[in-house]
Amino acid sequence: MQAQMDADARLAAQINEKEHQESNMLMECGCCFGEYPFNSMTHCNDLHFFCLDCARRNAETEVGNGRHKLSCMDGSGCKALFPRGQMLRFLDDKTLSALAKIEQQDALRIAEIDGLVKCPFCDYGAICAPAEVDKEFKCQNPDCKSHIVYTAFS
């Protein structure tokens, strides 16, 4: 059933592209400079347009580099971000989840919360007493449960 749906989607995309080519209604991607139908394009907040594949690959690169802000790829130097509604068009659930995780970690870093300790083995974090007061960190993540004893202080 899924294979038939995928085949139908590919056929619909081919028909759509052919119709746009015949009517000379294709748009140029600002990244790869290929020509695509409007519904196969996405844009930044300043309306620079890119094909969905270029936008997806750029997002995957940004996530791989630990960045959560998806900036415009236009050669003009535009730094506008992609609106969330547009990102939902070219990102899969895994990439969206990774972006959210990186954004959350960045927000915690920027917040500079006193006593916030992150487990070195998983994503768990907690506000703890200083190591001089309590030399133990016990991860409360049920999948980790690491126990760290601090032995030296700087």
C-alpha cells in the first residue's frame, strides 16, 4: 500500500513539473540554480526561494554542526531565518527533533543557571549543590543511572 502511495506521489510530482515547464512557470533555486515548480520551493523570511532538497541538505548540515538556526542560503549574505511553517515542509521528524534538542541545549547554556550539572553520558541535567558540598552526581535518567564522584577541584 505504501509503495503504491509513493509511486502515486512521484507520478503527481512529475506531472506537476511537466505542466509548469510547458507553461514556463518554473522558479530558480537560489542554491543549486535548478528550476522547480512553486510548490516544490521554500523560502526564508525575506522571500529568497530554494528547492526543498537544498533546504533539507542545508538543515542537515547545520544540525550536524550543532546549530539550530536555519539561515537563508542566498548568495547576497541574507541572514533571515526560515519560518517554522516552511521548515515543516522540508524537514523530517528526526531532523526536527535534533533541531529542538540543540535549541534547548543552547537556551540552557545561555541561561547560565547556577548549579546546573549535565550528565556526561546522556542528556539529563539537574541543579545540584556545588561539588565542594556534594561530591556525587547521580543521574536520574532511567536509561543511564550513571554515578559520578568528583575527586579533584580546581
